[in-house]
Amino acid sequence: MAELKQVEIARLAGVSQATVSRVLKGDPQVNDEMRARVLAVVQELGYVPDARAQSLRSQRTRLLGLVVHRAPEALAGDPFFSALIASIVEQAGKHDYHLCVDTARTARSQRAIYEELLRTRRVDGLILVESETHDKRIERLSREGFPFVLIGRYEPVDAVCSVDNDNIGAAFMATDYLIRTGRKRIAYIGGPAGLTVTRDRLQGYKNALESHGVGYDPRRVVFAEFNERSTASAMAELLNLTPPPDAVVGMDDLIALSAMREAKRHGRRVPEDIAFIGFNDSPLCHYVEPSLTSIAVDIPALARRATEMLITLTEGHEPQPKRQIVPARLVKRESA
Amino acid sequence: MAELKQVEIARLAGVSQATVSRVLKGDPQVNDEMRARVLAVVQELGYVPDARAQSLRSQRTRLLGLVVHRAPEALAGDPFFSALIASIVEQAGKHDYHLCVDTARTARSQRAIYEELLRTRRVDGLILVESETHDKRIERLSREGFPFVLIGRYEPVDAVCSVDNDNIGAAFMATDYLIRTGRKRIAYIGGPAGLTVTRDRLQGYKNALESHGVGYDPRRVVFAEFNERSTASAMAELLNLTPPPDAVVGMDDLIALSAMREAKRHGRRVPEDIAFIGFNDSPLCHYVEPSLTSIAVDIPALARRATEMLITLTEGHEPQPKRQIVPARLVKRESA
DNA sequence: GCTCCTTCAGAATACGATTTCTATTATAGC
DNA sequence: GCTATAATAGAAATCGTATTCTGAAGGAGC
């Protein structure tokens, strides 16, 4: 394949390289006859501009970055991310943007990725997922004015753009539903305690208890890492309480399922002895037995809005509003 | 944040811009004292080179592309891709490469993505997943000499670099196991008939039947799309046979699970009346009841080798060997 | 003391597009 | 018929880095 640059096209069409660029950019300041001549050559040779040169000159790469704040092993089994990535890719594609995915394993690599992607100008903006309640990265990004959008939320800094699932509302809905269906001793199993999601859903859980005048018992709240062993032992702890809980709100489908499995291993019947509700409404819910009642997070909506917001930001505008909340809904199945 | 480019660093360190570049590239042709002076300034200002300029100048973006040949909806629930993406990102990161993910929904968008990513030089090479048995893209990429690696395999073109799961062997293993454990009427539910995976696994299935002298009955082979409805109706078809199958090899965990669900809906006991084996050993297998016996595909190994191969290619070397096969293993659980 | 390397750093160029600046021509207005 | 104004296209500068080319200084060898 021969060298194919604008100068070649220009030479063949008998015009200047600047004119070729103008034609390709749709500049109206160019005569129809010239335009046609250039386009003919472009068509014939199948010329496509070099994105690297465009990036340097225009100072924009048309690449968005997605940084997932979780170790690859933990990421591996989670369908949430497939869905998120797929939706972001699709939405970004509509605006001619591409997506660059990175995972941030350790604290060190987080900094590295931040340097790598943004300081090097490799991407035009970032989408961050699963932020901690206090996060130096966010402070810094925000201070330095880099375009980024959070999927989640961040209290400490006011100006942060974010799209969040209505976690408080969703956990309220789940807990409220359990209370209304007669459950008395409802437990909550969170993910890592530092995560904002973990805390927001805990808040919703507490709100629901309070709204029904049910006392909050801290022994019924436990936390787990994103792996089965940790969740199972958290569940075992709950089962040792006297009296044991008769319902569990899991922060996550995988957590709820692991907990449910553990309960069954201890001989409890679901949902007769104990009910379970998870979050995400992943395909899993549907296949297990009893099928898992779950809060459906609207992942495509999260992805769409976050992407739109980020593109708005990278193009220099101020998104309105800066914080969006995507409603969730309860999908009733057999486990609760 | 002030303008931060090599010229600034050079000015502050009292050297030329070329020297700054040399220091950062680790060029040995530079005196220690100068090097130290430059590095001090770089450190202090936290200078990081501009990837866009580097890309243009060096003609390499250090970006790899992953093109997933499936619609976003179908992608959404599948944990296979989370795992694949996570592993590729990790492996690529070790060589200072990043990953750009794209999905190719329609035939048109496939071409578009190909143009977008490669012709524009936006990425240095591509990893393709889920190829069809005949694929124009592959022919073209290969003809034009673009660096790419297939996860899967492609018979028609000899020189194609690929890393494949040992699908024939794995399906053989699954079928062989079912025969050895006394199953007589084993069915196979494939994915879309055009996919190489579908056909390879079918081949392994046939091989196993043959090696045991069991007759191959084409009525026991059906195909499904990647969604539950399609799979359920394929399974229903199988259940209508007289006699019905007493075991099913599903091309995929989701297919196997959907089929199993359908069988249970028809009152069949698993594994007593009918056994099921899936592929991928996704977390799902573990949570369902009965838990699903599955062929574990070594996704990290696939990802690692494909990534290594692609990087070798993009750096101008010839990978040895060009085709790799990653072995699979049977994970026995309750369903078979 | 002279030439010949070697070592090292600065100057200059290249990468391939976008965009500003400049020049040409044609048209309008008087 | 002369200037003013568009309309249009070419020339040239620019984006920030990598690298080739060039030159200066110092040491070795005789």
C-alpha cells in the first residue's frame, strides 16, 4: 500500500494540500468543481486521514477512557462491566469517539493510569467507576480541570460531574418491599466498606427501616470483599445471630447469590426461612433457583448519560445538570 | 497548568529540546551531568510527554484494538468478555500498551470500524474475536498486511496469526465424559451456525461419538442465537424427539443453562433424566442448581498469548508459532 | 604539534494533518 | 476606469516529539 497522505491526494487532484483538508472537513469556502475533483481522488484511492496527525494538530484524540477501579480477577466474572463497556462503546461511537479501557489494580497503578491516559493527552476525558468515599485522584483531576465524569457520586467536591444510580432510593425500595412482605429482621451485606455504593445502599436500607419504625441493629450489617469466600463468611456470621435474620439485602447480585448459597448450605429454605434481594438484575438472577429478586440498574442509561456528559465536557461546554440520577426498579422473582 | 512541553523543560534545564528527548528515551549518548539536570526539572514539574506527538512522530500509537463481533445487547450479559477485556488490558499494560474496545454490530459498522481503527492508524494492531467461517475482513486485513491476531481460528488463509481454545478437543472431552458416564443419546446445541466455534465444538462432539462407535444422529444437533428464547425453543425441539436426549452439550454456559432451565420446566430431573455440560466455566455455573458442569476455557491464557502475539507483530517481528492452541479442562459439578 | 577519532549536544528536519495568512481573480459600486 | 469587497486557493506556520545531521571539544596516536 503506497503512502497515502493529503499531499498525494493533492498532487493527483492538482490542488494544494490545504484544499484537500478543507474538502474533507466540509469547509464551505471551496468551489464545487474543486471539491468534486478532490472527492473523486479520495474515493478512488480510499484515502482516510491519519488520526495521529489529526490528534496532534487538533489537540483532541477522540478517545474516551474508562478506568475501572477493580482488580482484573474481580472484574472477570462480573457481567456489569460487559454491559457498561458495550453501552459506552455504542454511545461514544455515535459521536465518533472510541473507548480506551483500563483497570486500576493497585494504588500505584491508579496513579500510573491517570498519568498515562490524561497527562499524556492520550484520551480527551475519563469515565471513572467505583470511586471510594475519599479519593485523591478525583480531587486532583477536579483541581486540574481535566474532563471526567463519575459513574457514582462524590460528595467532597461539589463541581464533580456524575451520573449515579439512585442507590439510596433503590436500597430503600428493596428494604421497604421486604418489610411490607412481612420480614422482621432484615440484614444488609455490603461490598468493601470504603466504596460509596456500599454506603449509599446502606443509607437507603436504614431509611427504610426508620420509615417503618423498625429498629436498626448494627449486628445485622456486615461487609464483604468481591469474592465468594468473603461473602460466605459474612453470611455465616449473620446466621449465627440469635435470632438470625429472615431477609438479606445484598449489595450486589453476586453477593446476594453467594449469601443465598451459604444459607442453603446451612439448611435454610429460601424464601420461606429467609429472603434475598440483590442488585444489578444480571442474567444470573434468572438462572438460579430460587430465582433472585433484584434491583435492576439501568446500565445502558448510566452509560449513555455519562458518555454524553463527558463528550459535552471535552468539547468545552458545561453539562446541564452536572449530576444525574438514574432511577432503578425492583424485579420480583422467587427469592423474596 | 502551564504549557508543559519539552522545549520548556529544555529552557529551564538550559539544554536543547533534543537533549530532553534523548534523556527521556534513555539514550546512552548523553552525559550524566546533563541527564541529571534534565531529570531534576522533569521531576519537579511532573512533565509527561504528549502521546499524540509521540504517535505521529514514531508512527505508533501503542494502542491495541479489540473488536468484538457481537451486538451490544448480546454482549451485555456475557461475563466472558469482562474476563477477556480485563486480561488483555492487564497483559498489554505490561508492555505499555493500552486497549481500545469496539463492537461491530452490523456488517456496515464492521467495515467502518476497520476503517476507523486501522486505516486511520488509530491503533497499532487488532485482536478479533468470534470470526465467522468466511470473513471478508480477515481476508482483507491479511492481504493488506495489517497486524492482527484472531482469538479463534481461520482456515481459509494460512498466514493468519491466531490463538484458539482447543474447541475440538474440549467438546470431545465433554462428550466423551458423558458417554463414559453412561449417557446414550447426547445432543448438541450450538450457537449461530456460521461461527467457527459452533462448528469446531460440533466436530469434537462428532469425534467423540465416533470414537465410541456411537451413531451420529443429526436430529440431535440444533443451533440457537445468543438469547434465551432462541435457546429455549431449540431445547424444546430436542425434548420432542422420541426418545428424547439424555444429555446435552451446550456451546456456551448461557446456552446450557437456558436449555437446562427449559428441561426443568418440562419436568425433567437433572442430572437423573438428562445431563448438561456448558462451556466457559463462568461464575454462573457455580450458583445455579444443580451446578453446571462446564469446560473451563483458560481466558487469561488466551488473552495473554493473543496480546503477546499481537505486540510481536506490531513491532515488526514474526511470532513463533503463528497458531497456538490453549488447552481446556473439564470442571465437574452436579449437572453431569 | 598535527591529524584522526570519539563523544556529546545543539540545529534542523520530519511526522501528516489543520488553520492562519496572503495573493489572486472576479464582481460590484461609483 | 478605478477602488472596494468577496470568493477562493495556495503558501506557510503550527501542533510536540524523535532523529538525523552538523559541529565543537577533548583525547589518542605518532
